[in-house]
Amino acid sequence: MKRFLQILRRFLPLLLSLAVLVYLFGFRTDPRETLETAQRVEPSMLALAALLGIISFAFQAARLKLLVQVIGHKVPLWRMFLYTLLGHFYNSAIPGGSVGGDAIKALYLSQATGSKPQAFAAVLVDRLCGLFMLAALALAVLLPSIDEPSMRQAAFVVIAFTSCATLAIALMTSRRVRKLIPVGTSRKLPFSRAIRAFDDAMQTYRGHKKGLLAALLLSILPQAGWIAMHVAIGRGIGIELAWHEYAVLIPVAGMVAALPISFGGWGVGEAATVHFFELRGVAKSQALVLSLMGRMLQLGWALLSLPFSWAIPRPKGMSEAIADEPDPAESQRAPAKVD
């Protein structure tokens, strides 16, 4: 029974993603119109989008390199680039948990740093920097048009996400607040594993505020590249929106996709893109193609990393991580060792 529940927990997000995609293709949009929209994309704009996508990955790798360097490890940028692509592949193509790609990326990174705890902390803080900056950029662009009815729902998502993230970081990094929390309380809370992993990561980076700030500011570049990639795709399929509208709607859809309820955000991210772009007058089929093309371009780059991954040692525990993600919080409590 326990094994059945483990399998069910692993594949439920995938089933949800498939169900939402079937709904979008079969009931929310016209399949023929969606296919025609995809076929009309301008090759030059698609090529530009692909270039922007790989540039975004390169900046993500630079951010992870900076975060690892802050805690005393020097890892070549090419390795960080490869780890970033591999993490995205496992997160988007291998059914597992909500952060399966991050777990795999941390396992690879632990070989270079010699410490699983610090590798998991770096990867988690890297993800948090990206999400926080994504929300901050969207909020900054959104403010001038926040009174528009079609932007109010997007504003609610951005403000709620940014407020919760800011509050969580402030509480977890405050010594005074930590003293008020009884020992062992975090284990009794919902999402206790995620809370403990976040807490341990914050402790690893305590005292490195300048490094964290630099990583946060660097996050502007990969997020800008990711948004620009979607702008190029949108122009290629005839979506007539200004760049600042993309700078709000794409991050909002990304925040919804980041919720740990579907496999890699598939389906949920597409549904959010269709919903919010439709509020701005974009056809549902165009919004769906926009989201799917963006995902497929990124997945295509990630697939190219697989042959290169054979040239580096495969981390121990890889198969266990794919089958059932390790608990980063527990890993950080284990003695550090070189795999």
C-alpha cells in the first residue's frame, strides 16, 4: 500500500498536467486553429527566440556559479551551464516530484563542490533568486497600468507572490523570529520538508548578504532573456502586444506554473498563459502556441546537453533521485562527503 501511494504521489502531477493539456486542446481552443497558428510562425523570429532562450540559460548558469563561489567553491562556468540544462531536462521531461530537476542539478553540483548540503543550498537559493526577481520585475512594470481591469488579476498574483516571498525570507533570516519558534515545530507544519530545506539554505548563506544581492541583481538578465524569448515567439505568430505587457503576463504565468501541483508546470502554465493573455485580447490558440513553443525551445536546448553529460561522472544516487527525490533538508543534516 505504501508503495502504491508513493507511485501515486509521483505520477499525480503528471496526470494533472495531461488532463489540463487535453482540456486546453480539446475544449478551450480549436485544435485546427492552434496547429495553423503554430505553422504560421516566422522562421526568423523563431530562430531569434531560440537564441534568446540559450542566452537565458547561460545567465542562469552564471548566477549559480556566483552563488557557489560565495560559499567558497570554484566551478567552471561550462559545468554550471551543463548542470543548468540537465536540471531543466529532468524537471521538464522526467516524471518525478515538483523540483526533480533541482535535485539532479544539486547531485551533479555536489561532485564539483564536495558537499551535498552546500550544493542543495546553492540550487535552492538559485531558484528563489530567479522567482523573486521575476515577481519584482513584473511588479515594477505592472504598477503604471495596475488600475486597468484586465491587469487586476495579474496584479493580484504578482503582489501575493511577492509579498509571501518577502515575508518568508524575512522571517526565516531573522534571528529574533527564529528564537520564538519552538524546536521541532517546523516538522509539524504543512510542506515541512520544503520549509526545512529553505531554512537550511538560508543558514548556509547567512553572512553572505553582498553575494546574495549580487545574485539577485544578476537574475534580471536570465529573466529578461526568458521574457524576450516569448516576445520573439509572439511577434512570430502575430500577437500584437507591447513588450511591457509580456513583461507582466509571462512572469505571472511562470509564477502559476511554479506551483508544485503539476509536472514541471506543464498544463498549468499553459492554462495561465491562455487565461491572462485572453484578458488582453489575444486569441486562445495564439496564447497556447506561445506557451508551448517557449517550453519546447527550452526543452530542445536541454536535450542537447545529454550527450555532453556522458563526459562527466554520473552522481551516486541519481537513480534514487529520479525515482523519489531526496529530501534536501535531511541531506543537509548528513555529513558532507565527496561522491
